[in-house]
Amino acid sequence: MQLGRRWNVGTDAPGQLPEAMVVAVREVEDELVSESVDTTGWGWTLTFLEGKPMVALDDGTSIHLDDAGHAQVTNPDDAAEED
């Protein structure tokens, strides 16, 4: 069994995250900074689904690994556009 955890935006991601996900987390955070989004109090939540890591940001953004091990980012705005 793998336990998840939370960490704040702007701080180091947990060591158990694959590098592809760490890079994706940094890219999401950099984009938020470039858009001047106030992320005070925001955090990431790491969970494991069938042994695979998944992270979710408080705004609904999520990151998971595809079968090839590449990070896939889903933004809440993208999901709303599909409806």
C-alpha cells in the first residue's frame, strides 16, 4: 500500500514522484505565476491509483502518467470545454 500526501504550491514535490511528474508540476506552477494567479494556500494532493501516482491541484488540475510514462496534464478549463 502506498500512502499519498499533500504539499504546498511552490515547495518541493515528494521524492517518490517520477521525474516526468515533477517537471509537469513545475510547468503548471510556472504557468500560474506567469498568469499572476494567487496560489496562496493552494496545494497538491498525491494519491495512487492501482499503484500509479496521480496528483491534483486545488483548482482541479490533475497530472497522471500515461502507459509510456509521460506526464499528462488535465486542466479544469479543458474538461469544461468538452461538455
